[in-house]
Amino acid sequence: MCNACGNPAAPGHWTEAGAQKGGIRLRAMFQRISILKRVLKPYGFSVYADGVIPQIQLICPGGARVMVNNLTELWAEVERRQGFPIDPLKAHSMA
């Protein structure tokens, strides 16, 4: 149980495989957030996570913020708000 928000501890996402220890898991999460920021920037989105709460904040164009639990939910929410599917592997996404 998370002391800050009262949510149960997240069981982990497949992207966290092999990073179960606290410091390693946090480092991997911050690296993912850095990559996500670069991928989402051309679409007007950003993300934020501080490692204190288990969710990721998706920051939408216009400033709305949505809490998501994992990358699956993040992509679904981006696509829902965008109105069309995006390809995170497109070459311009990593610019």
C-alpha cells in the first residue's frame, strides 16, 4: 500500500522486468519518462512521474493532466485524446 496516496502497490508492468529492486526500478522509470517525453513532444503531450506515487501523469495539449497506471493506459489515453492512433516508433518521434 502506498503511504502517499493509499493505492495498492502496482504489481509492475512488463517494461519493468528485471528492475525489481527499488533504486534500479526508479532509475528505469526515470529513463522511460525521459524517452516518453521525446516521443510525445511532437504530438503536444508530455509526461511526469516523481517516483513517489505509482502513476504517470500525462500532460495533454492545453494543460489537462490525466493519471495513468502503465504504458498501455498511457498510449490508449493519448490515442483517445488525439483522435487517431500514433506510432511511437516513427522516426520523427525521437527527434
